[in-house]
Amino acid sequence: MNPDWAKMQGRLPAIVQDADTLDVLMLAYVSPEALDLTRSTGQAHYFSRSRGRLWRKGEESGNVQHVRNLTLDCDGDALLLGVRQEGVVCHTGKATCFHHPLLGQPPALQQLWRTITERKAKPEGYTGKLLADENLRLKKLAEEAGEAIMAVKDRDRAHAVREFADLQYHMWVAMAAMDISPGDVAEELAKRAQA
């Protein structure tokens, strides 16, 4: 399927999502030329409606977007970009342009990964302690895996949920310490699904 440029007068809305956390980062517009540049360079290019020209994300700020995946919607009139973001996205200095909650909170797993990566950049609290001490990190990972196994063995659903939450946290801290993101794991799972 090809983009339906005529439907949207030569511009397609592009939803930009963090390929690792799945956070929605921004909404921009893409022209055929911007899409070609994105595909050929691997960096996100857009069409600025206010400036009336092409632009590469980060050309002035240095906050470049490395495109990991690019998907066209079912009608051919919208794009979804999965990116690895260097620096912040928003001109306000925030990690995402969508930072004014009107209802609810960000999904818990996205918030957990964001918190862990923030602690990696500025170690503090229990997460910082785990990130700084490999032996403690490995001990806690093994301990939480064992507790999850016992909860499953006992068929105690409520206890298993709590232990899986603990295991998820400790697993993600270990991943962050190795510079492995949830997106890296998702890519591996996708490869396996195609095999």
C-alpha cells in the first residue's frame, strides 16, 4: 500500500512514538519529500506547515530522531514513526510534547521505564543503588524470580501478581544497566514471531 497523498493535500499526519517506551512523543506532518529523506537517512524529516519547508528533527536543537520503524495506517493517510530520541522532543524541554494530562495518568509500564532511565542518568534511591551495585542487582533479580515461581506453584494469583510486578521492576533495572530497552526485547520477540 502507498500513502494517499491526494486525500490529505500532499501532507500526512505522523504520530511519533518512542520505539522503546511506546510513549507518544509528538505529532508532525510529512510530505513525500520528507518521507523520502526519512527513509534514505534513517532520521526523521517533516514538513513544517508554519515555515512552509522541510526540516529534520534536531537540525537546530541537536535532538535528533533515529527512525526504528515506519508504518502506514489502513487508509494510507497517516504514519506512525517509532524512533530512538536523542535529547528531548518538546521545545519546552520535556521528553514528550504530550505532557498536559487531561484525564488519567501514563500507563504504568511506560512510567516505570521512564523512572528507571531517569535514575540511571541521575542515580538516587533504591533504583540508583541497584544500578550501582551489580551483585545486589543480580541477587534481587534471582530472589524475585524465585518468589514468582513459588507464587505460581502455590496457585496464589494475588501473590503472583505482586511477585511478577517485583520481577518486572528488577528485570528492567538489570536491562537498563546493560543498555537494553523494552524495545530491544520487543524486536527480538518480533523476529521470533516471523521465524
